Amino acid sequence: MSFSAFHCTCQKCGKRFWAYPNRKGSSGTYPKFCSRACYTADVKQTAECNRLRRERKEQSTVRVPAAFFEDHESRDCEPYCEPVKKSGCYVWLRLDDPGLEELLSDARHYADPAWTLDPCYFGLKRSAVATVKAIEAATASK
């Protein structure tokens, strides 16, 4: 059984090299790098970029529970916090947002142990406590 070779271009250095298809013939995938050194350098560079991106994101945003944020938002409190990202359970906010202080103040009011609510608002109170913890931890580490 013979296999034909063909030219590929390395994704890291751009060098053209001869490559052979997968000898098993199952997937037909071809190499993306001309050598192990290019592959290793690409993996290290990708890991470093991901680490820096993750650090930058963690430093500039805070993740708060969506339940309290949506309740705060529904009451039209000013200034309004503009969310960076929303998911089902969490909202990410910028630490330099001017509305973050108002959100924190409102969350502290709801999280106050002396303040009691109707039992049906228990989840809102827990969400307010988690919001206070998240914002204070993010601003303390900043």
C-alpha cells in the first residue's frame, strides 16, 4: 500500500514541509506543525496568552449572582450597572462601573441580619449576601 506525500505549511513558522496522511486512513488528518519544537512553542504561547487573558478578565470584572442584580435592575436604581456578560446564574460587572457602589449599598441593605423579610424573599437575601461578599473580595484584591 502506498501513501502520497503533499506539501503543508507550518502554522507556527510558516515553513513548507512534506507530510503524509494518517497511515490508518481513518480520519485523514494532516500535521499542522513542521517539528516538535514548533508544536511545543505554539502550545506554550497559547497557554501564556490564555493565562494573561484570564488574569486581565479577573482583575477588571466581578461575578455577582443574577438574582439580586435582576431585582436591583427591576427597581430602576440609578446609576445603572452595565453587565459585561450574563449567564443563567451570574452576571459579570466591571469594577470601575459607577453603578457598582449603588449596587453594593443596596446589597448591604438587603444582607443586613437585623432586617427581616417575608420568608418568600429568603433567596433574594442570600443572593444579596453573596453579592456583598463578591464585590468586597474583588475590590479588596484590586
